[in-house]
Amino acid sequence: MTRILIIQTAFIGDVVLATPLIEKLHAFFPNAQIDFLLRKGNEQLLSDHPYIHELLIWNKKENKQKNLFLILSHIRKRKYDKVINLQRFFATGLITAFSGARETIGFDKNPMSFFFTNKVRHRVGGDKAVHETVRNLELIRAFTDDSVFKPALYPSMADFARIAVLTDMKFITMSPASVWFTKQFPFSQWISFVREIPAGIGIYLLGGPEDEPLCELIRAGSGRDELIVLAGKLSFLQSAALMSRAAMNYVNDSAPMHFASAMNAPVTAIYCSTIPDFGFGPLSDASHIVEIKEQLYCRPCGLHGYKSCPERHFRCARDIKQEQLLNTLPV
């Protein structure tokens, strides 16, 4: 039996964008044992995944270095045939290089890539935009083919049962938060948008427990009784299940956009400081991109965003018009 390990210990959205590898590897090697290494806290994303044999969890917040070597020792004992590393950082490069696997694969930008048996060029930007999922799939193209698979998440029947009571009317979801300030549509503009949504449409605000204060600010400012804050009340997969039933999902350039892609849910992605050409755009059949219409000299200002606008005006977000969002609202 072929034993394969996929490594992606970065953030939630990065794990979702790694799932096309699971789909494609299963399609080409249906009898293979596919394991997945991720960071502690993200394991619920792939719980009960039909194609995952085992989830390996690295606790990066407590005793990071000790846990790194414990997980490396654990991986070496597994004697994998292939270890596929999607990250470009030293720690996962170390795991990959010294995993003991017959074949170790990763991107050339990883500082340990000279130890890999196969390294793949990683490119962002350029004349032809390439989606991150395509970049990731390049890691396995040599022993599969050049076909493209989309992200996929698998909420359970229990997850769908949890959100069933919320889906008995027409509704939309909004995921207003982001780790990076310059990726986040301003809360005052979320409030203005909510006030323009026609009566009779339910509105759910999604996010993690840390996003609840922002969502409560929006709820209080909007004056809308039909707006319900669900931040911190649903799991990742329950949120994904709810998004799959929504008439539209409004998101920043952040993890909830990738949830929508993985569920093929309708989505409107709002881009502030970043741009879709970086390769992290929505993949749903019904996808809309909202961004400032004017060409700004300072946009994009970075690949991942900043804690504040480097130019101090944040026009890339503040000059987005409400009608741009309203135009994607299903009537």
C-alpha cells in the first residue's frame, strides 16, 4: 500500500486550499493511505474526511520546538512513500527532508528544498495569474497529470442538522473579519451595507470567537432585528454547511472565501489591499469580485496585508461603493 503524507501547518484557508491534493491523490491512487499534518486548532476542518486515513497534529503554540521533533520522530516511524510539503518555511522543510520518505516533494522557495528529491518552482504574480490551488497541484503533477481539482470540505450530517433551523428562509451570510486589517472591509461600511438589504432576507454574521465583538458592533449599528451573530457559535464545517445553503455569502479575501469555494457556494469576495491576481480568488461557480474601480498607485501593497494602511488613507477599502455589493444580492 502506498503511504502518502501531505503537510500544511499554516492557517485555516491554507488547509482548505490544500484539499485539491487530497481529492486528486485519491482519484489517482484510490487504495493509498493519505495522512495529513496540520497545526493544532485546524483539525476540525478535516475531521471525518472520507479520503484521509489519519490526521497528524502539531501543537505550534506550546513547546513548539519540542513538539516539532516529536512529530518528526512520529513521521519517520511511519515510513512514508511520499511526503508532500506545501509550505515554504524551514520547520516543515526540516520535517520533509528528514522524514525518511522515499520521495520528498516541496517548493523551491523552502530553505530546505536542496534536500528534497523533487522541488517545484513557486511563482506568484506575473503576466498570467495562477490560482494557489494550481500552484499546489504542481507538486504532484509529475506522477499524476495536469488536471485541476477544486477544494472540497465534507460537513457531516450532524453539521447540516445543526444549521437546519437557520435555513427555513432566504438568507445571506457575512464574514466581516480578517487577520489583517488591510484585507478587512471597514465595519462602518458593513453597517451601511446591512442597512440597504431589503426586509425579509435573513442575515447571519460568521467568524470565530475572536470575531464576535466586531460582529456585535455591526449588529448594534445596523438596527436590523433579522441580523443574527453566529461568530463563535458554529464550527468550521457547520459554517461551511450554512454557507452552502445561503443565497449569497459576503467575505473578505480570507478563509471564509475558501470555505465557499470548497462548498461551491455563491460568494461575493471583497478585495481591499490585495488583488485576485495573487491567486487566492473564489472558485465557486457563482463568484463575484468587488474591488475599488480606480487604479491606485499603492495597490496592491502586499501579498498578505498589513495591520494598518501604509499610506494612512485606506482608499482601497473606503472607496468601494455600496452598490457594488448590492448588485450581487440575489433578488
